[in-house]
Amino acid sequence: MSQKTFSATEVKNRFGGILRELSLTGGPIIVEKDAKPVAVILTIEEYNRAFALKPLSSAEAQAVQSSFGMWANRLELDDAWLADGRSRWQSEWLDE
């Protein structure tokens, strides 16, 4: 697998060709802006390999559940409950 580097402008202008290059070489492709790496383009196979969720062992699952303490078995903590809580709070953080 070879790694190539392209500027963000080149990726924007030649996206189809960059994808062909990715499929031929297997990637990854580094994207630079102002001569600094800012992103990576991966094949879907590499992405799945890197970010696949692996099943937890029973010991790991128990550790995760115990880390929630008194909240671990609260069935009412569903998406609606979370959405209601989030609607009451406004973040000061700005999405950039």
C-alpha cells in the first residue's frame, strides 16, 4: 500500500481522479492545506478495519456497565430523555 499526498486544491479539482488513484493504490491519500496535513482519504476497507466496532468481552462489558454506577440500569434513559435534557441546555461552544 502506497501513500500519496495531494493539496486540498488538487483534491477538489481532481476528485474523481483521486478516487481512481485510491482504488488503484489502496491508499491512504494525505490531503494538505498550506503544506500541512489536514485529512486522510481511505478506502472503505481500510476505514472499516480502522473503525470497526469489536464485540466486548463479558469482563469489558461489565466494566463499562459498572462505570455508569447508579445510572447503569435506568431504563428511562433513552433517546427522548436525552433530547429533553439537551433542549434545556445551550452550549457555549461553537462548532467550527
